[in-house]
Amino acid sequence: PKAQFAELANKITYAVGRRRAEIALERQHTQLLASHAQLAAIEEDLRSSYHDLAVSREQIREREQRSAAMIQFLPDATFVIDTAGTVVAWNRAMEEMTGIPASAMIGRGSYEYALPFYGERRPILIDLALNSDDVLLERYTNVQRIGATLEGETVLARPQGRERILWGRASPLYDPDGLTTGAIESIRDVTDQRHAEKALAESEERYRSVSTVISDIAFSCIREDGGEYRIDWMTGAVQQTTGYTSEEVIAMGCWRHIVHPDDLDTFDANILSLLPGETADCQLRIVRKDGEIRWLAVSTRAVRDTEGRTRIYGGCRDITEAKRASDEVRIGHDRLEGAMEAGDIAWWEMDCTTGAVTFSARKAAMLGYPAEQFSHYTDFTMLLHPDDHERAMQAMRDHLDGHAPRYEVEYRIRAADGTYRWFSDTGRVTERDDAGNPAIVTGLVGNITGRKHAAEALRESEERYRIITGNMTETISIMDLSLRFTYVSPSITALRGYSVEEAMGQSLEEVLTPECIPIAKQAFEAAMQQEASGNPVQAVTLDFEEYRKDGSTIWVNNTMTFLRDSAGKATAILIVGRDITEQRNAEAALRESELFNRTLVENLPDYVLVYGMDGRIIHITPPAAAALGYRIDEVVRENLLSFVAEECRDTVTRTLADRIQGNVIPPYEIELVTRTGDRVSVIVKGVRIRYHDTPAVLLVLTDITERKEAEAALRKSEEQYRLIADNTADNIWIFDMDFNLQYVSPSVKKMKGFTVEEQLAMPLETTMTPASYAAVLQRFQEEMALEATGTADPGRTVTFETEEYCSDGSMIAVENSVTLIRDEQGRPV
């Protein structure tokens, strides 16, 4: 600053004389002292902001680590592949289901993950989540697509040689930019469940005639001798839909009395006018008991009963929400059109047989041509840049031939003014002919010229300034009260790309984006009004989006304060600006990471719910509600204890109270009761959170019902093994790799006269003759050498004889059959 003021003083000396220069220098020195303390405070704020940015990045890393840990400990068999088909995660449950350790599967591609289930390398459900395949779909039953998620079952799988029915759920995974990074699939053995469902379906077959028409309400009415219909049976969600009980509607004689007056003709034509053998479907409105109007979808069928009378069976479904959703779709379409217009995006469609194209007029307008100029796809392709023509045509051929899942390309195309503009074009086959050949291709095209220019300018800018190593990225500017720059620090070049001279000549409109200009002017006017009222303005901090010289924009945090003269009157505005673009991007990435984690939790097979301080459920994931046999809306706002087994409620009540007090509760086991009365064993883990800015508790419930059954079977197996080992006539030994005896069966007493404790305390060399001991060591070294080659059979058994001492001093010949015990990695232990 002293050098700057000296330079300023010299300029003034040559312009207006030495005396006036000295006066100006004293004034500037006073201003510098006034702002020095303010700059120090601003520097402290900058350090705090950088710390906050580092914390945000750490939070993102922690969330990613938690996601990986959640996958590893999921109770359902789960694995993850990247877009190249390489396995990147293979959890413990998958190891148990297939018998294949993660170390043998992670990093493998070429459909290696299909081998444990089908004995061959081929695509499975997880591949459908990334790329649709009609042939592969035929290998699954009950395939459903919910958004990007696929659910399906297969009866062809044979994990570990057992034919099983497997249910799978597969979803693509995305990075924060919305790009596909891979896919995840969870697999569950539902063999027993499906067998039970089959038995249940067979028992319900007798209700087939009613189930063909029933939805939410089922009814039956009979035609009286006078020709009028009388309702004699109604069941289902009658009161929930109409507000009347079934008895009240039956007492009306005919539910025509609650039909909206404008829909009575529809009711008469589709219900009362039916002849035996006829069916009808219609939509009409009813007036509920409370006056609310609801839409119903009605399906009816007229038959002749055993007494020769006409009887009508019908089913009603409340479609009010669907109607509203349809309206919302229409509104959404209008909004989409508006968004496409704002984003310089247009739709198009091509007939693959004729080459004819239809498109929104915006596509032609983006190039400056009239829409009438284009009727065939070649009318567009003839305008492509020579360097891009073949690449664009090949992209379409690859998609039509089935080599690419979609048509996707960026190219330059000549506009009416002779310039070339960059377009991004994406589409896919939306209709096929009877032979399965592509018939219609539909897509979107967007003008990305600005983005391309900005990217190129950014690349050039980064290359131009790559040697700048200084840490000072803040700029210091001074504006007079007419909002004209009177000083700009040299660091403006690093921040916005302009030289000091160029920045000094810019107006506020040339610095800020249109959205920020009124905010800046309003802040200045408010500050001047406050100053005029005699209340001096302290520092004001605002974030503005500012233009760089290359046309791109950055976000700058500006701390502004007035410079004052000796009388305290504001004379200029001091502005300290710093680039916060990276910080804002990090905050956006954090929000996207939270969205990704929420989506992941919603699709996890674990049961996740949130309850408030009153113990009532305020959020529950779809798998959790489904496990209890309820819809989500039936569970939300209910007390958590109403779903807990009676013998577990005291435990849950205590832990709920402790958790609300902020105490850390270790995981514990309880049983839940489903709608049908079945028991579900779960492990409960929880933590206090804030949900929509209110205190709440997040619970993760892991279904261990099947695991407990497996543990019981394992205990039984181990007990059987123990009985065999303790009662066999042969002697069983277990040694570690240093020849320390770890276990000996009780039969050693009968064979050699030693107790188990005596034998365990004896070194190996004291149990046999020196020659036998030397032979054992030699054989062990040979086996270890064979093991090191990696070609030996890991399950091999070696047989040899030894001469061993008995407790009475005698010797016996012992035939030994020895095999190696291995750890999870296959290493001898």
C-alpha cells in the first residue's frame, strides 16, 4: 500500500502540484488506517470459511464410507458391479449363499458372478438394470420396474448345487452428476415363501369369479320383478370410499343414490342397462357422506342366476388420486415444455423406414431456419460439419443395429448465419415393427455451443494461469459513491481474468449477472438510506455471481464497508472479494450425497423407520412397511409399540425413553408382529437425529428370522459332531502349524491309557518313538513344499503309520489319516 500511495502521490504531483499531492496523501493514509482493522477481521472470516469447506469434504467421504459398510453388513446377499461389469463389492451374505469368498470374486468380470447361480457366464438381473434385454427378461418371472429399479424372480438358479427360487432387486448407481457408475443387486432365497404362497393361492381359487372384478369394493345387485335393481351384497372398503357403511348403502336399495348428478347417465348405461353375458367398464363420480366428491373406476358383469333372474356383479376402485396425478402429469408436461424452451432443448422423432422426421419447431429455430425446410433426416445431416458427419451417422447405425443402448453424440451443425453450433443429440428406439426391427426413434437435441465455448475457454484459462502459485486469491476494490471503480488490486486477473485496466473500466452491469444486479443496487440504496439516517453502516457481506473474461461465471463472496473522511462521512466503498465457487460446489455435492444416501436407504432390504419424541412413527421405508404387511400410510402416525410383540414391549419402552434422553443404546433383539400375526425377529440399532428440524430417532431393523433358524440348525449340527467325536473308537487329534496339540478326543484314554488333560500337556516328540517323530517331520516338510507350489489338492488326505507310547510304557502301531484345516483364505492353520 505504501508503494501504491507513493505512485499515486507522484502522479498527482505532476498533475496539480506538490502541495495538493501532500494533502491527498494524508487523506488516503487516514483511509488506509481506518480499513486496516476491517481487513484483519475479514482475513479471520476467510480462514473460518476454508475450515468449513474442509469439513464439508470430510462429511462426503464419511458418507461414502458408511455406504460401503452398509452394503458389507446387509443381511441379504448383495453385490455391486461397475459399468464394465467388474465386481466391486461381494458382501458376507453373498459369500454364505454361493460359497464363494469375496476375495475370489471382487475384480472379476465377464459375468463371473453368474457362475455360482447358473453354472455359466451370462447376464443376470443386475445387467438389466444397466441395459434392457428382452431375451434375459424371459428368464425371470414377475419382473417389475419401479423407476430405475428392477425386481424379479428366477427358478433356474442352483447356488451350491441346490435348485432354489431366488428373488432379486437391482438398481443402477449414480454419481453426484447423475451419471451411471454401476449397479447393485440384492438376492434373497424365497423358495419356502413361494411354496407357501402357491398353497394359499390354491385355497383361494374358489373365489375366482369375484376376484375378476373386485378392486376396493365388490357388490352384487339383483333385478326385481318390477325391473328395478336392488343391491343385496357389498363388501370391501365401502366406508373408506363412500363414507357410508355397507349396511347404509344396502338400505338405500341401489347405490345410484350417491352417484354425482352429472354421471347418472353413465351409471345407467354401464350398470342398470346390462343384459346377461355383457360386461362394462366406466368411470364416474360419487358424492361421499361428508359431501366430498370422489372418482371411481367401475367394472361390472351381468349374469343369469339359478332362478333365472338377472344379477350384476361389480367392483369399484377409488381413482381420485390417479385422476389428480393425471392432471399433475399434464401440468408437468407444460412445465417440461417451458423448461426445454428455457434450456434451448427440442424433441425429434424419425421414421426408420421412410427417414421422415417430425420435431418441435424449436429445433429449426435454434439454427435460424424455418421448420418447413426439414422433412427428411438428410435435410439435417447435410448441414453437419465434415469432421463430425461420419461419427454422428455411425452412432445412429450402432444403436439401430443393437450395438449401443442409445443414440448419443455431440456434433457441429451449420446455422443459417453460416456459423457452426455445437449440439448434443440423444435418442433411442421407442417403437418396433412386428418383426422386432426399429420403427421409430425418438430423442432430444440441445444447443451446447455456450458450454463448449466455456469449456474451451476454461481449458485455455487454466493453461494460461497454471504457473500462478500464490495463495492470495482475494481482490481488493474501491468504488466511489457513483458505483465506479477507482482502484482494483492486481489479483483481479487471477480471479476474473481481466487486467487491472480492463476491470477499472467496467460498470457494475458488466461485472455481475442480471440476477445479481438488482440485489447489489438494493443493498447499496439501503446502506445509503441508513447512512442518511445517522446510523453508520457496518460491514455488509453478499454473494454475487460475476462474469469472467472468458464468459464463464464464478461466485464471489464480497465484504463491503464504507471508507470515511475525518468527519466520518462515507466517501467510497471498500470491497474485499474471494472466490467461493468451489465451496458452493462442495455444498451442492453434499446435498447430492445426502440424496443418494436417502435413495440407497429407501431401497435397502433392512427395515428403516423414524419415530418422534411421542413414540409415533413419522417415516418408514417401503421394505419395512411391507415386512409388517401394511401400506406406508397405515403405519405412519401409529405408535411403534403397536407393532412390537407383547413380551418385548417393556424392553422397547425403556430403550425408547433412554434414547430420547440421548443415551447410547447397544443393539438389541426384539420380535415384531405382522398384520397376519406372524413373528419377525429383528436386531434394533438406533441413533438420535433431527428430522425436518425436529428431534427424532432413526431405527435400523435387521431381519434375523432366517439367521436364527440357521443358527439353531448349526447348534444342532455342532452338538451331533461333538457326540460323534466324544464317542468314536478312533482317536481324533488337532495340531496347530507348530505341532502344538489343540484338541484330542476322549477315546485317547481307551487307545493309549492317557487322559485328555495328560495327552494335551505332552509335546509331540514325547508321544512317539524318535524314528516316528523324524518321519512325521519329514512328511510335514514335504507337504508344505507341495502346498507352496499351489498345485496340490487342498482337500487331500495323507496316511502314514507311527509307533506311539502308552501310559504303561508299552508301544502300539497307529495308522494316521491326516488332512489340513484351512482358514477363509484357504491357508493351512
